[in-house]
Amino acid sequence: MRLFSRKPAARPTAVTTPKSPVAAPSAFGAPTAVLNDIAGDYTIDASHSRLGFSARHAMVTTVRGTFPDFTGTALVDTATPANSHVHLAIKAASISTGSPDRDGHLASADFFDVETFPELTFQSTKVAREGDTWTVTGDLTIKDVTRPVTIEFEQTGSATDPFGNTRLGFEGATTINRKDWGLAWNAALETGGVLVSEKIKLDFDVSAIKNA
């Protein structure tokens, strides 16, 4: 006998009540409740985050890469967003584009000169919020040059994971000119143009864990 083939007897229509919002199932399969109180100190979870970049190559394709080795902290103040702040420290030698030869060139003195300047850093100087959009302005230091950049982040969710951690997610992007930070190496193409674009797109997928 099929236990799940019988139709249940009709029941009176029940009055439904609003349910608490529920986030999409987590990577571990269990749904988690969306959190309303997200204020606090956070540590960025590098294993579930991505600091990426992309540039045009030879005027025809886009090369993408990441810096997988980094640490970061953030203070999220929902009552007074201007009090929020973010700090990132990125290991320059961790640069990865899927090509060892290209990664070696990027790590050399032509670009990041990782032997002399082992870290890239970002320190926020201003934070503003409008709904789920957070605008973060800060000082980006590459090699020995520090210049301001502004990144717009979309708050993508908040939840408690199966291990009891409060997690907060953000996605953001901005575009910079690499020459502003002294990354000026290039090569001319016979057909016109240059080998590597000056404009670099930075993109961020961030998962942060609230400190206990």
C-alpha cells in the first residue's frame, strides 16, 4: 500500500497568519531566518567572499582575477550609518588570474611589485546608507600610492547559519584607472590600442560574520 498516495480528507479553510521572513536555504540545506538587527562588529569570512577585478586584454577580451588571501573587519551601525567603517588588508602576492605566467608578471615590478609592497589596503573614511544600499568611500593604497575610491554596496541578506553565526552579505563594484596608482606598464598593439586597459573594474562579494 502506498502510504503517500491517499488524499487527505477535506478540512475547513484555516485562517493564515503572516510568517516571519525566511531566507533562501543555506549552503548546508537548512533555511535560516532573516535578521532585522544587523548592527555590530564583523569579521569578513574570506572563504565565502570574493575580491575580484577585470580588465580588457588586447582590446578584444576580458581577463578576470581575484585576490584570495585577505583579511577584513567592519563595524555596521544601522542607527547612525556614518559611524560604520571597513578595513581590508590584501596580500598582493595572492593575485590569481588562472595563468601562472600572467600572475608572475602582475606580481613583478611592472605592476604590483609584491616583494617591495606586499599588501594592498582599504580604509573607509565615509559611509552612507539608503535602504539596502551602502555607499562606502575610503582610501585605497596600492604600492606607495593612496587615493580615494567610492564603492556602492547592495546588502544582499542577513541570516543565522547552521553553526549559530550571524552572517551579513554585500555585493559591490566600482571602476578605477590603474595608472592613478602607478600601475602604468603597457604595450602597444600593431593594430592600434594597447595590450591592457587602463580602466579596471573591481567587484566584491562579501560574507561577514558578526563577532561574539
